[in-house]
Amino acid sequence: MKTELKPKHYEIMRAKHPAYIEAVETLGKAVRDTGPLDEKTLLFVQLGAAAASHSEGSVLSHARRIMAAGASLEEVYHALMGLTCTIGFPTVAAAMSWVRKNLEND
């Protein structure tokens, strides 16, 4: 797995708009710290939302962070497949192809 968890575009945004990114990261931390879900579970929820919104960058970012939190690639694929009845096969297949293309053999 690549060690870089945040996409290059995110780092460019951080350099150009540091206050904005700081606010986004503060909100993310508040959400993580507020509820009973552990980090990995919350990341799986966010992965589902990323896939549903057809956001390749977000799918990859969340998949990388899930794996850094201890999940396997097979768990990522299973979570995506679990979305089929909700978001449809084509959307799930696209998300799985992004993960396969970018995260397998890293």
C-alpha cells in the first residue's frame, strides 16, 4: 500500500487554502471524537458515501485509510460489494475498479 494517504490535490488545496483545510480537518476530528463508532467503521461508512457519489479520489483516500487502520483489501472489496443493492452494480464496479487499479500490488 502506498504510504501517501491524502491525494496530491488535497495537499495543493492545503497549500493554497490552509484555513479552509484546517476547518475541514477540525470538523473531521470532531465527527470522529463525537460518537461510538471506531475509526475503521466510520471510514467504511465514508467509503460507501464516496462510492455512492462517484468520487474516485474519495474512494481511494478512504480505502487507503481503512487499510492503514488495519482492514484488508478483501474487506474493502466486500464493503463495496455490499452496496450493490443500494447504489447499483455499475457504481460498485467502478469503485472496485478504482481500488484494483490503484491499490493492488502497492
